Amino acid sequence: MKVSFIGGGVMAEAIIASAIDKLVLQPTEIMVSDPLESRRSHLIGKYSVNTVSENHKAIQNANLIVLAMKPQDLGAVADSLRSYLQDDQVILSIAAGVTLNSLENGLTHNRIVRAMPNTPAQIGAGITVWTTSSNVSKDDMEITQSILGSIGKEIYVSEEKYLDMATAISGSGPGYVFLIMEAFIDAGVNLGLSRIIAEELVIETFLGSATLARESDNHLSTLRNMVTSPGGTTAEGLMALEESGLRWALASGVIAAYEKSKSLGGSK
């Protein structure tokens, strides 16, 4: 198995690290193309993978080619690869918002996987939603599943429209969560807590609450009610949040991200 990465940034490194750690891939099976010598040196030093500076050299003899660049760089990357792709090679794109159709047309290639991971993949705790073009085989899907599964949970969907929705929820979601956590911490500091204590309280509260939600059979509203005593502090705080429009603010953010994802790929 030979896997080539076009782009050696944060998400590419997350996949490389987890795939090697979980023995899905060996370092000798990985080739990374990145224009920055500093990134190539880092990846060689930390993971003992192979690196090059030119995209077309990276994909020679590759079974799977991972496009790990920014959406706006797709055109230049496609130009650098188009003439060198082999019919049996599979393209796995993690570029946000870029559709299967755009990839097929840009690369003149029809074995495409589109995936949307998120940044917790850096610690093997990500969630990735993915889909494929009709020409991707069952074997190709199994290989893709094992690689994406190495960075956390993975969910396959048969319809591409769900990728833009997932981008707005899980892809962009960590950004929303970190902003909310920052607001919690700042509120704690405003009350008089030290920032160190406020950060620890907030991080552990979010981590514990998320773990409880995942492991409990109770609905989220039931879990919320369990901590909300009549006339108590939580009830008072929740009322203030509702009056401030928290639900609509979060929904508006998700909708805006969804529309942006669609516009990146030209979806209607």
C-alpha cells in the first residue's frame, strides 16, 4: 500500500501520525509533497516518511492520493497532477466544500473520495464524514475507512449533500466550541477566579459533559434537567442564556457555515 499526501499541513500530519500509530500504514508507505522545506524536514524527522517538493513526483506508484490542501489551492494542485494520474489511483480529498464533481472535472479523474474530518483528529478523537464517486470500489472504500478510522470515528454517507451539512456541524464545530469555552473562561475571570482555575473548570466541565452525553442513554434535555433544580442557580443561568438568544445564535452560525461550504464547491 502506498499513500501520497499533497500538502503536509496540520490535518495531513494528524492522519499520518494516527495511521502510523495504529499500524494502518508504515512510514515507508507514505510520501508527502509540500513546498516548504521546514515542513518536509519536520515530517521526516518525526515520522520517517518520504517527502518531495513536487506534487507529480509524490504520486508515482501511489494507490491512494490524499489532497490535504486548502480549497483555494485546488486549481494549481489539479494542474500539477492531471497529466500524471493513473486510472487505478484513488483520490481522497479533505478540502472543505470541494465537490466530487469539481474534483472529477478538475483532475479529469473519476475515482474520488470526499471527506470532512475535524481538528480533534490531531489527538485521534476526530469525527469524519465521507462519501465516494460511483467508480470507487469496495476495496478502495475499506482502505479509506481504515485510514479515516485511525483519526477517530468515521461515518460514510451515500449522498454528497450531507458533506456540506457535516462541515457546518463537525468540521467547523470545534471552532464554535472553543469560542464558547473562551466566553465561559472570561466570565469566570470576571467573577474573580484566576484564569488558570477558570480554564481547568471549563475544560473539565466540557469534557465531562460530552463524555456523559456519549455514554448515557438519556436524552440531552433529560441530562440538562438533572442539573437544573427549581429556582436554582442553573435554572437562573439557563433562563438568561435563552433570553439572550443562545439557541438562535448557534443555529445562525451553523447555517452560515453550511452556506459557505456550499458556495466553495458551487453547490446549489
